Amino acid sequence: TRTSDSYPYSMRMAVECMEHYPDSALIFLHNMKDSLESLSEESRMYYQLLTLQAEDLQYVIHTDDSLITSLVHYYETNERKKVLAYYLMGKVYINMNDAPQALKAFQQALDVPSIDLKMKERVYGDMAPMFSNQGLTDNAILTHQHLWDIYREQGNSWGMAMAQWAIARMFQQEARNDSAAYYYR
């Protein structure tokens, strides 16, 4: 198992700035593209995973699932990277307008025992509007309730309020006004 110290400098920097500066992460990754041949297979695969993540955060639309499918297969035994691969697979399927496949990939990410709260937040955050758009209001409500639990555990009162607001909107759309009023309060 590789540690983050064994990756090239540009990859380590891309990881460091991925969350808040995905455009910079993408620059770091593109700058090392010419040196990929000299890297190990694991480093090349991780490079692909990071590039896909940075592109997703930069709203690059992917309309082919061949790369992410190979990444999911490659990282099947690495729980931390498998979660990210499944999550990105769901995002690719969203881009391809394949809601059932996206939801399946998101569920597979959630099924990995080592998934952290931040990743759960992302997965549920992408699942909830998909359920809503598919007319699966009860599933959307349940997903927002999971989000509320995550925000509570993180101590994120703004997130908790937004999750309750979303639940209230779901109930309101279903003309279940008593439940909507409860969550609006």
C-alpha cells in the first residue's frame, strides 16, 4: 500500500488543494502528464482518479464510463479509494443522465464500511435531488434525514437547517402540510 509521501510532488499538491482549489489541483495534475510513463501503475491509476475528481469539481461533463469503470475495478480492494471511485462513478452517470446507475454507484459508495462523514455528506447530497427528480419523494425525505444526521454529528447547524428546509419542501410538494409545518419550524 502506498502512502501519500510516495506520490510525486504534483500529485501530493493536487490532493492538498483539491477541496478548496480544484482548478489548481487540475493544473498540478496536467503539469505532470508527460511524466506518467515513469510512474507505477498504482500512481497512474491514482492520477486518473484525482484528475476525474478535479474535473468533476470544475463541472467538466463526462459522457463515457469506461475510465471510471476501470478505476472502480482497480480500487476494489482499497477501501478509501474505492469510496471515491464509486462516488465519481455516480457523478459520471449523473452526467450521462442514467439515474438508476448513479444511485447504484452512490449506494455502493455508502456500503463501504470505512466511508467518512464528509464523503457521506457528498453522496447523500447528490442522491437527494436525484430521488426528488425521479418523483421518489419518500426516498428524498429519507436521504435528507440522513444528511441532517450527518450535519448534527458534525455540529453544522446551517446544514441541519437546510436539511430540515428540504424535508419540509418535500412534504409540501406532497401536500402533507402538517409534516411540512413541523419541519419548517
